Amino acid sequence: MIQKIINWKTILLATIIVLVGLSSLQVLQPPERILEDVTVEEQGSMMVLSIKTNMPIRYENHFPDGPSKFVQIKVRAVSFSGGGGSDFIGNESILPGFIEQVPVVDVAYEGGVKGGPFISLRFKEPINYQIKEDPELDGIQIYVPKKPEI
């Protein structure tokens, strides 16, 4: 009889501990905004346009390859929990304020388009560029040759 009571109490206690533990877990929600910030810095003969995001992303590819006024960068959200992180659908835009340094007019996240999600950039004029994934997976870096000083 005592053995049955101990087993019953042990099962009840274990169940309560598990339920309390599960209720304290937080389910990660996607951020309200994907684009956090856009900054520019000088690195030698290049200007680096850093697009920071509120969630980890990986660079997949971009279009077009040559000089252009418009660049579309395909990205993939990284999920450290094993879930599908590329499901964030939304469109948003940041208007940077440093057109003198880099002729960028608009930076946009396009999550609800076929083949996406994309980070898209519009430039004032066609430019040469190189795209790199941020080593910390929190954005994309676009390298643009510095404009010659007049």
C-alpha cells in the first residue's frame, strides 16, 4: 500500500514539474520588422553598405551579376531551433540618408514574393558591387567602389 502511494505521489510530482517547466518555455516569435538598420563605412577603396536584420539570415544568391540600378538578394532565414525560419512574410523598406557616399535610394525586405524572400536595393545610378554575408549572420554587406573625389 505504501509503495502505491509513493508511486502515485512521485508521478504527480513529476507531472507538475514537467508542466511548470513547459509553461516557462517561451515560443520564439518572428520579429515585427526584419530590417533593423542600414549603415555605411569606408574600407580602403570601398564603401561598405551594411544591412542589419533582426533575425539570422544566410545569403543565397543575387540578381543581376553586373552593374545595375537594382539588385535583388535572395536570403534564407536561419533557424537555430530547427523550425522553418523562412516563413516570415512581409514587406518593409528603409530609406538610407547617405546618398553622397553610396547612391542607394531604397533598401527593402520582400518576404511575400514568389522565389523570395529578398532584400532589394535601388540605386540612383548603375553601380558595380560585391555582396557578402555578414559573418555573424545578422545581415548582408554590399561593397561598392568609392566615388572619385572631385
